[in-house]
Amino acid sequence: MMLSNRKKMGKLPESIVFTLALTGLLTGGMNIANNSTALAIPRTEQTQIAQNILPRDISAAVLKDASLRSGVKVGDLAISQVTPTTFSNRCMFEFKEVCTKEFKPIQGWVVVVKVNQQSWTYHASESSQIVIDPSINSTDASQLPRTIANKVLADAATRAGLAKQAVKITRSTQKNFSNACVFNFGEVCTQQYDPVGGWEVVVKVKGESWTYHVDQSGSQIVLDPKITAADGSQLPEKIAQKVLNDAYQRSRLQTRAIKITRTVQKTFSNSCVFNFGEVCSQEYKPIDGWEVVVVVNRQFWTYHVDRKGSRLVLDPKVRATIR
């Protein structure tokens, strides 16, 4: 029977034989394609392979840091993305907003960690240094060292005239400030990169939020100078008297018509800013002192005074003609 079939096949036209052969090849090709699809790496494994680009010790360090900051167990955290990256300099590596164009490359990775349905971004270097994006509100008051927290609370309470238990830390964020000027809330700072490590701490005071910058040792605690945290009684008496005397000499009003309504302890970035300059250089030569507002015959006069009271400058916009 098979022999007769072969004979019949032998009598088939050549075109039909060619068609059958081509069909067989195509069918075999489809099987090969299907086999290659079956051998493809599943997406979950591809993610694991991508994560394996990151050395195990760095991966462990990132997860441990995220766990400490969030209070979530390491086992409940997951690295969702790893991207090998060359950071152009240390400033870029540490998430600075304003950096120089200096090129001192750091080889490393951008690492994204899934934390409570949030994505936290880390920079990691080959030398095992890790830095979290400072824009992430990842810390709370309990993670700020207690000694530093107590110093901040004591400062806020003293400035507000409240008991220490009446003020509360609502948020603290570990942060690298690009230089001392930025740390001191300077409005005009150079782009010099001389980092100050520490925290940004927010304290609730009488329904207001006061922002502090604190260095890692807690030896420097700076309150945002925009906050109305002090009154005339907290300005040293000798300096307050100098300000009032100057206002009296300029206005020739009775002293009871002149009153200090607000003082703000402040660090002026340089003498130009201290002297109310409208266009100043970015040179950072800080002057510590106060911004003092005085009511003179229903007008508000603003003074800048240095810490010793030896330099006292009235805002030139004030029309303080002597009678």
C-alpha cells in the first residue's frame, strides 16, 4: 500500500511537490518561533536580572535605610528599578538643585524603592555611598536624635514665650545643604559646593509652622528669618534703645509715639544685603543681627542691626525727614 502511494506521489506534478515542501518548511519555522517564545524570560525574572546589576551590599544598605526612615520592615520593601548612571559631580550625586559645571564623575546607580505605594529615589555610588532624594518627607520627629530635637524645641519655646511642652516637632527631613549660606537661609548665595549635613525641622508653634535648619552635631540651629519669632523684649535692651533713639532723632516725635513692633534674628548674606542693596553680588560674607520694625507715627520703619549693635541701618525707602 505504501509502495502504491509512493508511486502515486511520484506521478504528482513538480509544482505540487514544491508547494508541499514549502508548506513543510513554513510549518517547521512556525514551530521554531513558538519554541523561542516559550523560552523567553518572564517579565518578573527580567526585573530580578535588572536588580542584580546592583551589588548585593549596596542593595541591602538601600533597603535598610528605607526601612529605618519609613518604619517598614525590610521584607516589605522592594527595589522596583535600577539604572546605572554616571553623575557628573558630587553635587549632582547628592541631589543639589544648583550645581557647578565641574566634571568629577561618580559611577553609580539611580535606585527606586517601593515604600507604602510611594517611590523613593536613591543615588548609590560604587564606593557604597547612598543618598536619598531630600524632597522625600521620609523622616519624622522620632528619627531626629533626641538631644537635637530637645534643643530645637527649647529654642522655639524660648522665642515664642511658651512652655516646652506647648511646641511640637511635626516633621524632620535629613538633608545636605549645598553650603553655609543655604544652611543659613540666605536669599542670595553663591554656587560654591561646601556641603553642610543635617536636618530641616518643622515645629508647630501656636498654629504656625516654624522651619529650622540644624547641622548633624546639633551645634548650629538656625530659624527661618522670615518667621516672626521674636518681639521687642527679646532684642538686647541696649540695641533696642539704640534703634529707638535713632528713630526719635530722625522723627523728633515723643518716645511714646515710637514703638518696636517686631524683631527677627537674621543672617544677612553680605554687607550689601545688610545695607538694603537692591542689586548685590553673590559673595557670602555673613553678618549676624536683626531686622527690626518700628512704628513711627503710624508708619513702619525697618532697620538692620548687627549682633553687637555697632552697625544700624534704616531702610532708605523710609522717608524719615527730621522736623
